Amino acid sequence: MAFTDPRYLLFLGLVTVMLPLVPRGMMRLSVSGLVGIAFYLNLVPDYCYVLVAVSATAYVGGLVLSKLADGWPRTIAFVALVVAAVLPLLIFKYAATLYAVLPPASDIAARWSVMANLILPIGISFYTFLALGYLIDVYVDSARAEPNAVRFFACMWFFPHLTAGPIERVRHLAPQLENIGEFDYSRAVSGLRAILLGLFMKVVIADTLAPYVDAVYANPRQHGKIDLVLATF
């Protein structure tokens, strides 16, 4: 769902108004996480389990890495956790490609036939790389493992960036969620200014230039050097 979609704006407005009414602390963080899951369930009900699985892998993985001393066991655990976290993305993104290159008549291809019809879940790249960034931060000691499951899952399921990014870091987002629902006039004005500037750049500038750029890139051999340079610029 695009951030300019009226349904998204309505949902965002309702959450913005209702969240401050929830008691501050773990209760509000819990509601924030549940709102994120509800938002995702409404968009991709069939693949919500992937989001939950990746989030759980990152959470448990961070705790495991924090308990292990530096050495081969910790490195092996880190590699295994990274593979486990990124595996759903690889499966959904490349299942059809793997199916296409296998011999059609083989038993292997038959087993992959179901996977060939998989649809890439919305936002899987964003929350996968959020999980990977967290595991890497814990592994290289750039951040402490988050022991509080409510706070961690509230970060992973924070709906404004769940389906459209940007790819945030848990160590940056978690402290901010402590103040979620608290109104600050200066920060609200600053945020709205940034949103309006972004909307102007997207709707007025990018969407206006997109047809020209798309036309040039769709058939570059039919355009001259100046057109190619301008389209690239």
C-alpha cells in the first residue's frame, strides 16, 4: 500500500490519534506491535508467518550471540542465523528461477513446481534486512542484544516502514519507540515539513519526469546521446 493511498493515510491518522490514549510503556509498545501485525495481515494475510518467523529468528539469534564468547562457535552461530533469516527471501525471490532451470521431467522439478507459483511477500526485503542489520550489529558489538521481546517486535513490526522502508536499524528505532505517541510540536512541524518536501519531490518532480525517462530507457537505441544523458541525469 503506497503512502499516498487514502486508506493508508486514514489508518495512520487513526493510529496517531488513538495510540496516545494507551498507557505509556510496555502497553503502548505492545499495541504498536499489534497494530503493525494487523496492518500486515490486512495486506498479505497468507505470508504473515514469514514476517513473524524472520522476526523471531532475529530476536532469539541476538540473545544467543550475546551469550557466546568470541570464537568459532559464535561465528558459526552467526552464519547459521544469517542464513536462516535470509532464506525466506531467497526462496520467495528465486524459486521460480530455480524451477525454470531444472529439467521439467525430473522429480526435483516436480517438487519445485509448487514453489514456482510463490509470490514475493510485500516488504520482505525491508524486514529481512532490518533483521540482518540487527544480527550484524550484535555480532560486531555495535549494539547490545535487545532482551525485551515487546520492544524488539514493536521495532520489527513498526508499520510505517514495514512495507516501503526505509531499512532502519533496531538500535536507532528502539529508543525512539520509547516516546511513541508523545506529541512534540517542534518535531511534528519538522516531520511534516520533511513529508511535504518528499511528497513534492515524488509527485511533482519524479512522477513528471518518469514518463520521459521510461520512454528513453525502454528503447535506448532509438534515442540520441543527449536524450540518454538527460534521462540518466
